[in-house]
Amino acid sequence: MAEQEEKTESIKRTGRFTLYARRFMRRPSAVAGLVILLLLVLWATFGGMLTHWNYEDLDFASLGVPPNSDHYFGTTDGGGDLYAMVVRGLGRSLTIAFLSSILSTFIAAVYGVGIAYFEGLTEKVGMWVLDMLLVVPSTLLVAILVRSAGGTSGWLWLTIGLTIFGWVGLARVLRTITMSIRERDYVRAAKFMGVRPFTVILRHLIPNLGSVLVINTVLGVVSTVSAETTLSFLGLGIKAPDTSLGTILNEGQSVIVTQPWVLAIPAAVLIILAFSVQMIGDGLRDAIDPYSRSAGKAA
């Protein structure tokens, strides 16, 4: 008996997040996506040090030249160094995407869980607000908001605009899931003991939605990058003197025949970014879902 007790004590329990990490690392595509994303982040952060050109510099002696030793990705029709522009644009797109996705998830979690917890009139009014926000022309309002900004502050207003309208759909999903969680015994016990509602929401409800929040935050990066790129491509997002992948694509679509690299290179970077985040999201979903066949064994 003593030996069995010693063996039992020597066995270490595997934590939830350790288990998730093991499952995630067992999926090669997810690991590849994580590595690619990290490389893109490092490139966006330090890639500008690899060239003496700035994204605002113009080389009037090299207008629309293909990739070469001086201009790694070539130049635009106006003489801008495409490599410096892509590095700057990738960094700007990643900054907007990560900030907007994290903020949207946080707002959706507090709002969606909150209206489901309080029930009654609060839930009805909260759902009415969500329904109203769904029919609002968000693209037009975001464009108006960004248009009122000047200089390089447009990216900040674009982030705010995408965040304001980016949490609504997730809030509806979280409210539906919370409707079942709020009936569990520990939530009822917390209410009976007089625990403050905000404490119950933060300690008991939102942590049980951790898997949904993590996955939606990661996949939200893809949707936010797509939204930012689309707005900038249409001339409704980031504007000069700042730049993003969308503004570079907008410039490249007019010279696709004579200078195809101006469109092809930023498009390839955008595709690689979206593909890597998608692979990470799939890996997280399989790691967190206990019924996923691709997640491997529990241990």
C-alpha cells in the first residue's frame, strides 16, 4: 500500500494548457503555420534594416524597374522601393489585425456573456442592440471614420472602426453558449452565495469559453486582415503617406501588365499570412477539441 501511495504521489498531472500544447505540436501543419507567422512578424519588425531605402523614399533613377540587387522587390511606377513598402505594409496590417481581433474578442466576451448571465429584460435589450448593429452599414461608417483622420493616424482610426463592428457576431455566439453554462451548479452556487455578477462572469463564465475565445481571436486576425486590405484596396482605408498591403495592391492593379511584381509580391505575402494563420487556427481547434481525431492521444 505504501509503495502504491508513493507511485501515485510521484505521478504528475498534466495541465490543461500543457495538454493543448502537446496536441498542437503533434500537428505538423499547425507548427508550420506558427513558424511562418513568427517569421513574418520578425520580418515586419526588423526587415527594414536589410535595406537602406525607406517606404517613403522615391528613386527617380529607377522607375518601375524589376527586382534587382539595389531594390530587392523592384520599384513602383513612381520609384518607390517595393521591398520597404511591403515590410511597412505587412507590419501595419499585422498591427491592425492583432489589435482589432483581441479587442473585439474581449468586448464580445464581456457583452455576450453579460447579457446571457443577467437574463430577462437585460438580455432582450442586449439582443436588440446586437440585431441593430448587424444591419448597420459598417463598411461605410468605417470609411467615413478613417476619412476624417489625417496623416499616419488613419491606421488607428481604422483599428477602432473594425473593432466597433467586429465583435457583434461573436457576441451572439458567446451569448448562446453561455445560456447553457449559466445553468450549471457552480454558477448557481455563486449566485446563492451573493458573489457579485461581474466576479461570476470573469471567474466562472468567461474561463469556460476559453477555447472558443482563443480560436476566434486567431481566426479573427485573418478576417481583420482581409477587411483592412479590402478597404485600403478600395481607397477607403490606409492612405498616403502611410501604406499597407491593401494600398500596395491598389497601386499594383493598374500596372499588372507592365510591372506584375508590384501586384504579385504583396499578394503572395498576403496569401502566405492568411494561410499560416488559418493553419494555426485549425491546429488550435483540433488541440482543444477532445473529439477531434487529428488531435492525437490525450497524453
